[in-house]
Amino acid sequence: MDCMSDATVCPGKISGTLCAMASKSYTHRAVIAAALAEGKSVIENALDSNDTAATIEAMQILGAKINRHGKKLVKITGIDIHKAFAKEPINCRNSGSTMRFLIPLLVLARRASVLDAYEGLRKRPMGPVIDALATVRIDSNGGYPPLKINPGKLPKVIKIGGNLSSQFITGLLFALPLEKSDSGIIITTELESKPYIDITLDILKAFGIKVKHTNDCKKLEIAGGQTYTPRKYRIHSDFSGMAFPLVAGAIAGNVTVTGVTFKTKQGDRKIIGILKRMGADIRLDKTKGSIAVSNRNALKAVKIDAGDIPDLVPVLAVACAYARGRSVIYNAGRLRIKESDRLKAIADGLKKMGVRVIEKPDSLEIGGDGRLNGAVVESYGDHRIAMALAVAALGAEGKTTIKGAECVAKSYPQFFEDLKKLGVAIEVEK
């Protein structure tokens, strides 16, 4: 979809088969690890999206040679980060992941580097991340991007709260093995979004980096002087993206997703268990790598702990709107500082469609009865809000128009094309 596009989604029964998209989380991390390995790596099944493009461009600016061969194959020749520097400001676009991953790495670079972003990311606070690196001089716009990161040494022991971005912890885990001395990370409170740290550790292990850690990942020990090993790596399928067609099938017809990686560290694989708890007709074929979901069964209300699965909250809120009874999604306060205030954004959208939603500081209470009305709703420039509301539209009475629907390109560029494959009628206004 072109810039500033609105999408009008027509309700109706859906049916069809889709191939699972590649994981954004795994693609980001594999590209960075390969770019830090001095040698040639091949990343297969890499996601081609606005966010992953930001990470690829960032590593290219630092000197890595990265070439795409088709949409899903990336060849990378890595760099020595200690000799590298950003020859120009790095534009992270609206990818908070890219920015937070790179901050610790750029401390190791030869010269000062500038991280900039589009307007949306410039409004997201980086102050807590800057404060955690007190030994490093980082200039900012009052704690917001753009950031100027000066060369220095990362602290040997870093104590941070578990509510600080898991993306920043990932950045530390990428950088600390490249320091000369050993180091450690101590998480002082309960770690939020732990599965994203598990993904990082999975990638680090694949590229030859060793990290000792407790089972809860609250204490991590990193030996210094390590090197990344170049290799061929295949990206897992993406459960956060897959959740949208799966919920669509549960409320509006039947959908089969193929190419599923069941053995993965992604927390968002919990979508399967949550839909089962809601009574959805869901069938797994681990031999063939497929998941089939239909709306044969009525959905029932549930309580959902969103602590480890923040990206699922918007689409789970939609599933709850179609479930009979009062559902609660809790431990979701961190969603207020995503691409939008996601709790408010999805609550506002569902309310416009006639759903009873009570918004609290870190939770949503949703009174579902499955009777939604078509409406004009806002994406707030947030890809997950746009996709969730498009799914909500499938079972509504009347058409639903999603303003600013082009934002889906951030993580799932072919989202509306995939809906069309399922038989959904979509009108695009530019």
C-alpha cells in the first residue's frame, strides 16, 4: 500500500491457506549477529519489512556488505565493530528495536555515531536506556532521539530493572561479548518480555557466542573476547504475525497457515494455547508444519496475562470481543509506550465498533458478545492496531474503514494481500 492509505474491509466468511511469514524478531537479530561475524553468512527466509530494512541499512552504514537475493535470502559479510563507524547518521525509521539494539554496539565503534528516526520513534523515550549506560556519554534531545553515541567502554556489571526494554538488554548481549573483559547483567526486578531475551540467546548461540544465565535470565554472565562465527541460518516463522490470520479464522471462517516453525523460542506461540482455552476449533500438524483454525465453535471469555506476549494484545482483544462473557487482558501496561498507546488505541477502535471495553492503567476488560458494527477507526500509525481492527471487521455488521492502514508495512507488508487470498473484499483509498 502507498503512503497515507485507508483500507475499507468488507465483512464476510473467509476460507483459504496462507504461508507463514518470517519472524521479525529473529530476522533483526540474525542480521546483526551475521554483520558482527567477520566472514560470509547467509540468512534464509529473512523478513522483508520496513523495520528489518532499517536494521539492514544500519549495519550497511557501519560497513557490513549486505546483498538481497530474492525477497527471502540475504548474504552478509561482517565487520569488526571496533574498527567500524557510522559514515552518516543511521536512520532507524520507526524501528525501536533497531535503535535499542544498536545503542550498546555503537559504544564500541571507532567514532561517535548518530541514531536518528522518523517522527513516531522520535516521540518514544530513550532516557531510561541512556541512564543505564551512565559510564558512556550519550547526547540526546532531552532523552529522546536523535542520539549521539560516543565511543567508550560498557560497564562491567550492569544492574537494570526487568521493566526496561528487552530490546536494550538484547543490545547489551550483542555488544558485551566483544569487550575485552568479562561482564554481567543483573536484572533487579521481574523480567518482562522474557521470550525476547530467549530469542536473543538462541541467535547468539547459533553464531558462536556463549552466555551463562539463570533459568529466569535475571543473571547473565558474558565472557569477553568472544567472536561471532559466520554461518547459514534459516529464520523461524512469525507467531506474532501469524496470530492475525489465526484469530480471523476463529471468528470468520476457516484458515490454514503452513510453513510453521513449532520449535521456537517465541513467546507469541502462546496464541495456540490461548485460542484453545477460548474454545476455538484449532488443529496442529507438526509433521507438515501447519495450523488450521475455524469458527466452528463459539469463543468463550478468558483471562490473559500479557506480560510475556505484549505484541499479541491488540489481536487478542479482538478475539475477546467475539467471545461470550467478560474477558480480562492484564499485565499490559508497557503497551502504552509502543508505536502508539496500544491499550487506548485498540480500546478506542473496538468501542467505535460497539464493543464494551473498560480501559485501566495496565489492563483491558472486554465484554464480548460477537456483535460488532462497521465503523471508521484509526490505526494511530501502528501496524498491530491496523491489522487487529482489520480482523475485527471480518465479523462486523457493515464495512470498516481503517485510517492510515499503510503502517502494516512495518512488520507484515503483505497483510492485506493475504486477507484477499482468504476471500476478503478490501477497498484502498489513497
